Amino acid sequence: MPSRRLSALALALSAAVSVHGQSPEWGQCGGTGWTGATTCVAGTVCTEYSSSYSQCVPSTTTVTPTSTAPISTPSITPVSGNTLTYTGVNIAGFDFGCGSDGTCNPTGAWPPLTQYYGMDGAGQMQHFTSTDGYNVFRLPVGWQFLTNGVLGGDLDAANLAEYDALVQTCLATGASCIIDIHNYARWNGLIIGQGGPTNDQFAALWTSIATKYADEENIIFGVMNEPHDIPDINLWAGSVQAAVTAIRNAGATKQLILLPGNNWTSAETFVSNGSGPALLTVTNPDGSTTGLIFDVHKYLDSDNSGTNEECVTNNIDSSWAPLATWLRENGRQAFNTETGGGNVASCVEYMCQQIAFQAQNSDVFLGYVGWAAGNFYPTYVLGEAPTQSGTTWTDTLLVASCMAPIAGAQTGSTGE
């Protein structure tokens, strides 16, 4: 995505320290094991969120109780009976400490589970499935966390146990669970297969992960989050092929595998930048493409960065309609595993329209996963985490109006 970041995650909640020795807005500034900066950039205050995690919150931020007033939504006229296969939410936390250069500090990861002093990710997922009708969660994690910072190393038993606790909590809801390596096609700044980790090292990571989850049919393997600035897209397709082959040869033969392209795997440029054509060459070991799904992202703000509160587009003409045509021509499908907007009226309007279009084209679009819940602070600009009062969970405006399947956006108007 154009000049996106530091990503919606890394810009908003990266644990990486700024070059001036201060943590950025929404960055980590303290907590158990934290060895980075404990002061924040101007305009933010280091706020203790739990005994194990503090972050730089804008000094003007106040937490406003969720309104119980009726939610105003766009006029919806049913135009299609199609429904998407998957609708879900990203449950962030294990990716904290990761920057868009693939530098992930293992100690920056903050498990979104109460037993690890995080938010109640288990309660969030139970609410999302039982009340809202969601059926998939994406669980981003840094490569370095899984191997405790050792490139080419085995999965670290202690760290894997923490991440697996989130995976098992997800599976217990009956939903599908996407294992997402959140490294931007890099390890500490160097690109996989192009001067950085070798394809063999990348494949070894996926062999280990797939071996553990080979018998879990509700697992989905997300090969890599948002590759960007990849010099040779064909070499990148070779790296993706190495991961796919490793996953299938590890015995995970029935699960979906998500194949990401260049430019933050933007839906708008997936074909034009050569990602789609290059990834068409990736196959299962038997030569088929069964279960190989293209992984695309798209935000609705002015610069497609996923960092602005207001939305300005439904992305239909620029992205979804052209991509749908290309997918049909090639007999393939895509999964929108990151999308989102602020909890404001403009995003309710455009997000509902985007979802309606995707549903009308559910033969080629499997679904969407909103960014993000999990360990994000309640005032995070793209926050989708519900608030809890006793046993009652209350959704954010955008979730309640559009993104939750029960909101009805899939059968609504595209605004066209």
C-alpha cells in the first residue's frame, strides 16, 4: 500500500524505539522485560496499561464510554443473496514489537490473553463468534518471537506454548484461525530469498509450524504479512513456493494457504505490479492450486495507509471490481485479510458498501478480516475490540454497523 508506514500495526503500536531514543505514538514505553525507551515523543504520555505493558498514548486522548444510542447506518436495500465464506477480526498482540523492516523484538510481543497479562482475547473471540457471527480470526506473530530471535533456529518451546495458547483459544470457538507471520517478507531488514533469509530457512519455519498444526483443518496458513519493496517479484514467488511446498510436505494437505504479493499486498495493485501473474505459478506439490488463495489488503482512508480515522472510498472501482474480473479470468480466489476504518460515519458508509460488493462477488472473494482487536488500546484509531462491562460486551461503531455479519452489510447496497 502506498507509503503506508510502518503499517497500521507498526505505526500505531510498534515497540520499536525511535531514532531519537523515544517511543513513537502508541509505541511501547514500559512493562515486564522491556529494555527500550521509557519516554515518549512530544504530545504523548507513557500510560501503564497493565503491569506488563505501557504505551505512549496521545495526551489529548480520553476514553469515552460506548454510547447506547441507536446507531445510524446507511440505507440498505438487499440486492444479492450471496454471502462470504469468511468474516473475521485480527487479534493483535504477538506482532507487537515488529516493524515494517521485519525487525521484531521478541520481548515486545504481548500475548492478548489474560493469563499473560494481556487483554481478554479469549472473551473477545467468544463474543465475536457467539454474538456477531464471525467465523475466522487472524493471529499475527513475529518470526523472531517463534524462534526467540534465532534465524534458522527451531521453534522456541516456551514462546510457541504462549502463541499456541492463543491458537487453541481461537480453535475452541469453532472458528478458523489464520497463522500470520508478520515480518513483511524480511528478517531484520533483509528480504527473504533476496539477500536475507534463504528460501530453505523460510521453508524450515513453515515445516515446523505446519507439522504442529497438520491435523487441524480449521487452521489457515498466512505465508507472510505485507511484503513490500520487493526487487524481484518472480524470486518472491519462488520463496512463496518454498513455503507452500514445505507446508504440504509436512502433512498439512487440506488447509488453505494464503499467498501475498508486493506493495503491502494491496488489492489495488496486485495485478498491475506483477504479483498476481507471478503467484499464478505457485502450486501444490501435485501441480494443483487447490487451497491456494491470494492474500490481499485494502484500507479505505485517503492514502490507503490504514492510519487515518476518516474513510474516503469503498475501493470498488479502483480495486475490487478489476481484481474480481482478473480472478474470474484465471479461475482463482482472494481473501481480504486486512481492512478497516475509523469508528465514524464515513467509514460506516464506505465499509458497508465494500462488504456488499465483496459479497456480491463471493465466487472470487472468500471474505474479509478487520484490523484490529486483541491488545490494542481502546482509543486506537482502527480499533475493533469490544468493550466489556461485567458479562456484557459492546461492539465499536464500525463493527456493529458493518463488519459484524449480523449487521447485514453483505446484503446491502454498494452505493453504485
